[in-house]
Amino acid sequence: MGKIIAIANQKGGVGKTTTAINLAASLAVLEKRVLIIDADPQANTTSGLNFDPSATDHRTLYEILIGKIGAPDALIQTELDKLHMIPSHINLVGAEIELLDVPDRESVLKKALEPIKDNYDYIIIDCSPSLGLITVNCLTAADSVMIPVQPEFFALEGLAKLIQTIRIVQNGINPALTIEGFVVTMFDGRTKMHNQVVSQLKDHFKDMVFNTIIQRSIRLSEAPSYGKPIVLYDVMSNGTSNYFNLAQEVLEKNNG
């Protein structure tokens, strides 16, 4: 049975989509069957894997959530053999409203994934930078949450609201939900503040912080504009080794 990991942080610009794409790609290169779901109306994961979010022929997460199609109908094969995707579209913004009157509205995605969950070792969900109904659906469907953290001054303060939302979901809808871990992104070791924030994060969350740190990298930021994960854009880059290390940590934590 596949493990579902939601990549979430309501703060934008923390490397959430970069982490979703490159963790999923690294797991796929490591011979795991992986599905990545773009649950953000901005559809950056979709375009970052070389698909046009505005293309009308794509069946997307929006159509799944409003019950027009089943999850198997939206699967797309990516450039990597073992990596499939369910794309997003700007229409996903409307799903928040359309789900309001649906029974068990928080569990629509969880139910939709049931027919395909066993086909994958890992399902990675790139959540939107908000804590609305779509993100709650992602957290309800997920087994765990991975939280990217940019090492800046207000990083720890910004985590409080997300952790509160996770606890609400744990207490009400998905008691099995766990925190997979916090991953530091966009790290520059030359910056005193970055080192201080990482130290504070580890003091506060202990072994919930991944050992792997994602370093700031021009190649990593360039890759999405070419529609490729970093492993296909520059296999020798620090970004590739960073995300392979993160994938290995995830595998070790979950016993492969």
C-alpha cells in the first residue's frame, strides 16, 4: 500500500513545489513507483514537469474533486518511467466553493485515491500555500506531512498555524496523520542567520528535522523553466545530491 506524503506550508516561496517535484523524481529514480499530485491552483508542479496547465485536454485534480472523473482517468506519464502525475489547473480555485455542500467534503480526495493507492509506493501531494478546504482534503488523504522550511527570521513563527491545522485534522478527521519531518530549503551556509534558524529548528523539533539540508542552488531554480526535475536537468548538481539524500532518508524512515 502506497504511503501518501503531503508537502505543506501555508507560507509561499519556501521551496514546497521544488521539494515535491524533486523528492518524487528521486524516489522514482530509486525504483519506487511514485505518483505526484498537483493540488495547487497555480499548477507549478504541472508546468515544472513539462505539462501545460492551460491545455484543455488534461484531466486534472479539479475534475476529480468535483466528481466528473475518477483518479485513474487523470494519470499522466512523466519523463521518468516510474513517475506519474495528476495535474492541476487554475479551475481548482473553484473547487473550494463547489465542495462546500458535499457530504464529507474534507474526505473527497481520500476516497478518490482509494482505487489507485495500492499501485504506488509513494504518493506525493504538492499542497497550495493556504490552509483552505483543498489543503484540508490533502491532509485528510495523507499518511504524513513533510514541511519545507526556509531558514529566515520568521520561519518558526509561521509554522505555528500549520501545526495547529495539522492538529485539528488529527483530532477530527485523520487521527493517523503524522509529521514526516521538517526539511530546510534554500540554505546558504555562509549566512549566520541561516545557521541560527537551523539550530533553533533542531532545538525545537529535535529529530523531526531531516538531516538533509537543501542548499540554495541556481541550477535547482532553473530546472522548472525547462520542465525537468533537477536529476534530469543537471545530474551532477548539488540539488540532485541533496534530493537523493532526502529521498534516502524518507526510504530509511519508512523501511524502504
